[in-house]
Amino acid sequence: MNARKASARSACCAFALAAIALNGCNNPTPPPVPPPPPSGGYGNLPPQTATAPGPSGAAQRFLRDMDVPGQWWQLFHSVQLNAFIDEALAKNPDVDAAQAALRSARETAYAQRTSAYPNAQLSYSVSRQEYPTFVAPPLSVSSTEYTYWVHAVSLNVSYTADVFGNLRYQTRSAQAAAEVQRYQLEATYLALTSNVVAATVQAASLRDQIDSTLRIIAIERDLLRLTQLQRQNAQASGLDVANAEVALRQAEQTLPPLEASFEQTRTELARLLGRSPGDAPTVDFGLAALHLPENIPLSLPSKLIANRPDVAAASANLAQAAAQVGVAYTNRLPNFPITAQTATEALKFAGLFGPGSLLSILTAQIAATIYDQGTLKHRQEAAVAAYNEAVAQYKGTVLSGFEDVANSVIALTNDADALVAAERSERAAQKALQIVLSQRNVGWVSSTASLAAEQSYEQTVVTRVQAQATRYGDTAALFTALGGGWWNRTDVSGS
């Protein structure tokens, strides 16, 4: 008996060693470690923007030692904007979907982690069996067929010894997948808040542009009326009247696109807030209700890599891909399942735990694939290629983050210069208008000339409003590029 046991143990060891040797061909390497992030920065960026006179013309300073606040949109000092953000975070369905996806991924990771522990199943069964007399000995003399009721209770315990770490790698993969979903949730928060800010700025800008356009149209109507009167008094030609009417119609043509854009922006805001288009919010304020943030944080490149949700998600995806390499590698090695079963059977329920009814089985196995035409090997190579893909995607995401920040700073610098030019043009037009009005009061110029000067001034106002809106929008874009300060937030759940 001892010789037989020794022979069985030797056979098992030989089988395991052979499987390891066969699967170890080409010496598959353990899972690689994620590489460090690529070095680099934003380039030579200015310390601050230019200063423009008038509203929203303050210089914006880029501070490298300043952290991004969690509620960065509050730097615009707008009660309406803050209310929009709060409603969007509470009611937008994209947030609900991202939170549910995170909960699902975390539960999946927890379920995978528990697979490394023993599994126990308890079952009870009862069966009715009939046998003819020539098969079974008679247990009863009341029938030619004999009926047996068999009651059984069994406890099955199974466990796979994670000798080579296959289950650990699967657990790491599931945990990394949950981390990907976590950062995708943060990206959803960031995209939502950024879009609400952008839509609010756009709506406020369009409101100001519509007001200025309505004033321009009113001026053009007055000009047409005066030109028609001059025509009646032989002081203007028919061509002058036609030109005045053309100017009016051209001004009127600019109004419908602005009104359409304004309504479409309100519809977009409604979607972001979780409302239907019929319940779109009222935007009855202009850019004057918004404050331009003057102190702008500019995170160091090393912090940006840790702060941007898309970079963090790419890093977690890289960890998941590395874990999948480990899964594919250990799939080629033997596994060691162990099962234990304890059962009891009786012809009556009361006899289930009586003497002689107990059955116990303990099974230990060594299982390995010794030939599969290279299937597992190719799966491992596919996992390695997927990992290399994740490495490239991670590096590309980091470089895109650097690019976004640099482009946003450059845009803000140019926005300030454009606002300076727009403010100068507006001040020049305003000065000309004041001169014309003073001359009209003493009879040196006609009402037509004064209306033309007023029209020119209103057009510079529209240009200045557009420059302001661009500056507000690009400021929000920079906060987005910097990661949005989600690591400092306490107003959202699910992360």
C-alpha cells in the first residue's frame, strides 16, 4: 500500500513538472510593470495675460503653486451658474449611468476577489425510485414493483489553490477595471460641469448680442425713415433710400441666427440639467452677471498626470492590461483544484443522520494543458500586444493633456489681446459718437450722421461681447484641461 502511494505521488510530481516544462517553452515573462509617464511640459508660457480696460478686462495670472478648487465654476461669482451646476449634478442621466457603471464594476471586482476563497454548497434531494422484482430484492409484498424513497443531504466544498497567481491576476484586472470606471465617473462630472459653464456663457453672450442687434436694427429703421424724409424734401436720392433699406435688411438678417442660437443653447442647457426642451431654463442675464477669474492655477506637468481623469483612467487601463498578461501567462501553468464532499443518504428522512448513512469524498487534482496547438501561447501574445497598445494610449493621453493645457493658456493670452483691440475699437467709436452728438446739438451735423455713428458704436459693442465670451469660455476650458479639481470635491457621491 505504501509503495502504491509513493508511486502515485511520484506520478503526480512528474506530471506537474512535465506540464510546467511544456508550457514554459519560449520562457514567457511575468507581467510587465507600467512605465513611468513621459517627461515634458507645456513649453514657454507667459506668466499672465494682457490687461484690457472695461468689463472683464483684468489680467489673468497663471499661478503654478495654486491648486484647482473643487468647485472651480464658483470663481465666476454667478448665482445662476451655481444653481445650474447643482441641478445638473443632481439630475443629469449621464451621471446616474456613470455611477451605476462604477457600482457594477466594484461589485464585479468584489465577486472576483471572493473567487480565491473556498466555495461551499449545501443541497438536499429526494427521489422516488421503482424497481421490478427481478432487479431489486423485495422490500414489500404489496406490489410486484418496489418503490424506494431516497433522501440525500450533501455538502460540497471546492477550492482552487492559487499556486501561480492566476486568481490574483484576475482580481487585479477586475480592480483595475473598477478604477477605470471611477475615473470615467470623474470625467463625466468634469465634462458635465464644463459644458454647463460653456452653455451658460454662450447664452449670456447671445443675450447681449441680441440686445445690441435690436438696438442696431432700431437705428437702421430711424436712418431709413430720415432718408425717406430727405428724399421727399429732395435732400436725398432714391439710391440713398435704397442703400438705407439694404442696411436695415442686412441688420435684420443677423437677428434670426442669433435668436436661433440662443434657443438652441437653452435647449442644450435643458438637456444638461436633465430637463426636456419644453422646460428649458430662462437665461435673462448677460455677461455682466459673470466675473472673470483672475488667478488661474497652472498645475505642474507631474501633477497634471495624476489629476486629469482621462490620464488616470488610461493608467488604470494600463494596469488592467498588465494584469491580463499575468492571467494569460498563468493560464498556461497547472492549476490545483481541491474538492471535498460529505453526503448522507437514507430511505427515510429521519434516518439521514443515522449510523451507516455518511459518505465522504476528498479529491485533489493537478490539471494542465499539455497540447493545444499553441492556443494559450497565442492568447498570451495577444495580451502582451494589448498591453503595448495600452502603453501607447497612455502616453498619447498624457501628451494630449499637456497639449490641452498649453493651447488653453495660449488661447487665453490671445483672447486678452483680442479684447484689448475690441475695447479700443469700442472706445474710439464711443468717442466719435460723443463728438457727433455734441455737434448735432449745435446743428453742425445731421441726425442721419449721428445715427450712423451710433450704429457703428453698437457694432463695436457686439464685437466686444464676442471677445468677452471667448475669454470666459477659454477660461473654463483651461480649468477642464487641468482636471477640474475633482480631488478637492466633497459635493458629489459615488467616487
